[in-house]
Amino acid sequence: MSKLSALIAEARTGLSIQESISETSWEAIATRCRDEEIADIRERIEALKLELASVEEWDGDAQDEINVAISKFSYLLKLASANA
């Protein structure tokens, strides 16, 4: 069972809703990712891509938020894969 959600929640502890998880925290998450978490990251990226494809063209804010999430998870996947 993937612990990715718990790792992300732990990294968000103490952050306000406006604050993002730091690059250092993403790196720390990556060191704790195993095969299950890496598979979960890949699934999340694919789900986000599907969601992006369904967003209305006029909704640039939603597109931006989804693209940021894809970027963050892609970065995490790169780091986690290097550590696996």
C-alpha cells in the first residue's frame, strides 16, 4: 500500500493553504518512496493529464493549477526513480 498521501500530508504540516511544499521537502519525500509510491506517482500524473484534457478551454486558472501539479509530481517521480 502506497504511503504517498501520508508523506505529502506530513510535508504540508505547518504550511498555510497559500504555501507550497518546498523543493527540500519534495526531495525528502522522494527518499522515502518505494515501488508502491512510484507507481502511485505515475497514476496521479496520468489522472491529472486526463483531468487537464477535460477542463474547459476558457478555464485557464484550472489548467494552470493542474499543470503545476503535473510538474510537481513529475519532479517527484524523477527524484524517486533516481533513489529507487
